[in-house]
Amino acid sequence: QKEVEQNSGPLSVPEGAIASLNCTYSDRGSQSFFWYRQYSGKSPELIMFIYSNGDKEDGRFTAQLNKASQYVSLLIRDSQPSDSATYLCAVNAAGGGADGLTFGKGTHLIIQP
Amino acid sequence: DTAVSQTPKYLVTQMGNDKSIKCEQNLGHDTMYWYKQDSKKFLKIMFSYNNKELIINETVPNRFSPKSPDKAHLNLHINSLELGDSAVYFCASSLGTGGIQYFGAGTRLSVL
């Protein structure tokens, strides 16, 4: 059974600091990795995706992937109160993922003004 | 223009009823999905549909039946609704089965 694990939090970070969110996955053949942000009562919104080992940066967000350790992380620099949300790690299986994304249970992030 | 749209946004119904949720995407994607998000906010795949191939999550009861009249639409029909079906149902679409998935706004189903 494919599993994606995240610390549910809440993770409390002061405004302006770096928020670090972590995720591990069980399927070693997983090919692509996504971070979605979900505000309460809203739909998941894609923040970052990463396919290769290493870092990928987009504005204040950096995704990090280590396939050997089966570990994905998301760093948010200069955290803003508007970053307060639940962050969902999602993994697409090997072979294109026709059976959909496997999501973690999400980390609830709170940015304290 | 909303990329992935679902109707209705809210659905309140009695146990035992049959209901449908509709989903349409205007992104030109060829793969569509239904996800269920329970009260603990856990998001789980129910179905994916690509080029007329339906992949069903084995844990989904057969009271749930997806129907896709064309690549832009994937509807979800639920028979004999139960209390445990209360959840938010999200439709999503992607280009190819490995592509980035974009989500609709969700349908909040409450079974009384």
C-alpha cells in the first residue's frame, strides 16, 4: 500500500521566518512529487512540483527531493500570515500514476504575525 | 472562466437517496479524477478516467459510479446514500496520467 506521511502539526512559525515542511513516501518507484496548499473550505492549489533529485526554487518556495531517502520537503522563506494553511504533499506513482495522486494528511501551518 | 467546475457546490440529502455531482473542465485535459476528502481532511483518490479507461480505487463501494460522456466531463452518481458518504468531493483533471492535477472547488455532501 502506497503511503505518504506528514507531520499534521500545527506548525507555528513567526512572520518573516522560514517554514520547513516535510514528507516521506513509501513507494520507491514514485516519479513525481507535488505540494498543494489548501485554505479552510477551499480546494487544493498547486504550489510546487518536482521530479528530479535536488532543489527547485520558485519565488519564496523551494521544493527539495531526495529519492534515496524517499523524502520531500517544502521551504517557505519570508513567511507571511497569508501562508497560513494546510500543506498537502502528494506523490504520483511509477508508470504515470493512472491511479491518481496519493496524498499525505497535510501539515497545518500557522504564521504568527 | 473556471478551469475545473463542479456542480452543485453544496448538496444536502436524506439517507437512501440517489444523487449526482457534475464536473466539467475546459483545460483540454484528457484525464479526470474524483477525490473524497473526509472530516479529518484526508484526501483520497476514488476514480481516474483516461481515454475511456476507468481505474477504480478498490476501497470505493459500488454504489459510486462515475460516468464520462466525453473527455471534458466526469460525473459521479451515488446510489443509496449513507451517513458515511458525507464529505467534500473534489474533481480534478490533468494532461496525461502523470500531469499536474488541477482541482475543482469541491462539492460538500451532507447526508442526513
